[in-house]
Amino acid sequence: MNTQRWEPIASLENFEIIRTGVRESLHNWLQSQSPEYASLLYNAIALAWMAIVASILHLLLHRLALKLIDRAKARNTQGLSRTLYARRVLSRAAFALQGAVAHVQAQLWLSPASFLSKALTTALQLWMLLFGLLTFYALLDALQGLLLRNGKRIHFPLRGITQTLKIAASVVASIIGISLLMGESPLILLSGLGALSAVLMLVFKDPILGLVAGIQLSANNMLSVGDWLEMPKYGADGNVIDIGLTTVKVQNWDKTITTIPTYALISDSFKNWRGMSDSGGRRIKRNIHINTSSIAFLDEDTLQRLRKAKLLAPYLEGKLAELEQSNSQAELDLSSPLNGRRLTNVGTFRGYLKSYLKSHPRIAQEMLILVRQLESSNQGLPLQIYAFTATTKWGEYEDIQSDIFDHIFAVLPEFGLRIHEAPTGHDLRTLSAPFASPLAYE
């Protein structure tokens, strides 16, 4: 038989023999010196020895090992070690290791049947459980920080998942801690939780709803951190800065923070502007209202003047050729303006605007460009500009839109068109001035 495979077991047996011999020898010596206080002195010596070992281990871990790691992280500003150190993962793990070493020493040097051994063992187990839980918390925070630091868009509720894991770990740790204090198996406590299921469902209602909502948001790619969210019901209009287990935080454009329940994003409707951001273009959709009394056919003088416009010349040449061919085929008497097809100032203006937008360097040419006429009303004839800017930045978008409409309002008189405006007080005073009493001006 090969005896080498039994060497570890033999070593453990030899260590147990040596440990038992040392403990019995020390106890016998104390019994011979002071029989009444032998047990008390032995426990005091054992506790002093455990305290010395714990102090030495604390100095080695916190004063030496962690200091070396601190120096190493200074040279690695983006690495895993720096994140673990910043989140105190290693520090909390060191405290858990100290509790484990002290627990082993308590089992080695104290009698298992003594009250001191049971109390100290239970306390050290709770210590390890507490710092093990804190280490798990810190590790989750470190992993979350690493995933968020890479700058990529995360399409799942990372913070909600970490919070769920923390809650689950806290519940498990609480059950184990209570079982340690009671001296019973955790299974006994778990068997009694069935009767408390209704209470637990009530207590954890919001986290459960938030978790389900987070899974749906992630599975359907509906929302992620950095998206522009608009939800008027909650007064939210801004960037999503955090998706938690129970709440979603939105930083509005006025720098205020709006908090929305996570499950509300599933039960209510909201607008996500991510599609606009990803497309690279932002829509312009604005109307100008033309005074219908200014709409007329183009006369020869206006036509000759407009032909000098570089953007309008191709449109006019093509349109005039089309109208001439159509009228010649119909053989109409063109002396009457009611016969045949003719150019109008508003139609020519629409053609000019379309050419202007297609030549604009800040308009996305691969996207839809329209200049369309809407139904007229008592506000005049609406002409709608429908196009997309080549940027999604808010400031640049507003500048581009303003420049375009500045130009539109400035060129309207060249086509003989006027903007529709409601009468103002100045207009009414001007109309009534000839009929006013001369005494009013004395």
C-alpha cells in the first residue's frame, strides 16, 4: 500500500496531538500553581495569545499589504486593483480574514464545551458574516464602477441588478445570523417564512415591481443611462442619470432632479429621444403663415428679377418649360389669367425654400426635406418647413433653425408675400386717427 497519500492526514493527526499536549500541559501547570484560578488563567492566556496574533495579522494586512497595494494603484489609474482599493473591497476582506483566523484559534485553544468558547465563536462567526457581506457589497460596487467607466452605453439596469443582489444577500445573511444566535439550523427559520410570505410581499412590493420593470426595460431595450427621457406626467424632461431598483433619476434641463418609480415606466407612456440622438439629425418642423391677400400670379418684372437668384434659376427654367408645353398643347387663350397654368409667388417661394434647404450645409441631406402647404385658416396659409439638422446638439440646432427662419422672413418681400399678423393696438390707432376729434391732438 502506498503510504504517501496518507501523509496530510498523518500531519493533521500529529498537529492535533501536539496542540492537545500543549493545552493539557499548560492547564496542568496552572492547576499546580493555582488550582482555584487555573481555568480562568488559562482562558486569559489563550485570549491574550489570540489578541497578539490578531494584532500581528492586522499590522501585516493593513499596514503592509494594503500600503503596497495603495502604491501600486497609483501607477495604474484605470486598473482593477485601483477600483478594488477605492471601493474598500480588500480592506473589508482583510477584516473577514482576521475573523476567520481568530475563529480557528478559538477552536484550537479554547474548550469547545466552555461558555467562553461558544460565545466567542458565535461572535467571530457574526463578525465574518458581517464583513463577508460588506465585502460582497463593495465587490458589486467595484464591478458596477468598472462597467460604467468604459464609457459604453449599458442597455440593462445595472444598478437595479446590484441592488437586488444586495437585498438578497442581506436577507440570507440575516437568516444565517439569527440562526447562529439561536443555535438552530437556518432551514428551521426558512420553513417558518412561508407563513410570513404575505408580509414579505408587502414589504418588498416596490423592489419586486422595480426588478420586473427593470428586466422589461432591459429586454426590450427601452431605456438606458444617458438617454433623453420626456415624461410630462412626472415633470421629467432631461437625461437619465441613474436607473435603480425602485427609482429612475432624470436630470432636467434646468438642472433639477426628477425621481420616477421604475415600474411607472412600464405602466405609463414616456418618450425616449435616443432614436434622434443615434440618427445624428434633429427635426425642424415649423410653420410660417402667409397672408392670403398677398398671393398672386408672378408678373414679368418679378419673374425677371427672380431669375437672377442662383438657387431659384434652375427651378424657374424647368417650371416655365413645363408650363409652356402644357399651355401650348391645350391651345388656350392666355390673355385671360383664368386660362392655362401660371406661376404663383407662393409656389415659386416654396420651390426656392426647397432649393435653399437642399443647399444648406447644416441640413442633413440624406433625411427627408419638405416644404409643404397646409390647410388655410383665419391665421393665413401655413407653409411648413420639415427638415433635419446635421447635428443633435441643442445649441447648434437652435442656431441653425433661427438662421434659416431669419432668412425666410427677410426674403418674403422679394416674392411679394407678407406674413399674416393679427391687428395690434398700433394698427387700430392708425385706422381711427382720421376720424378722431381734433381736440384730441390739441
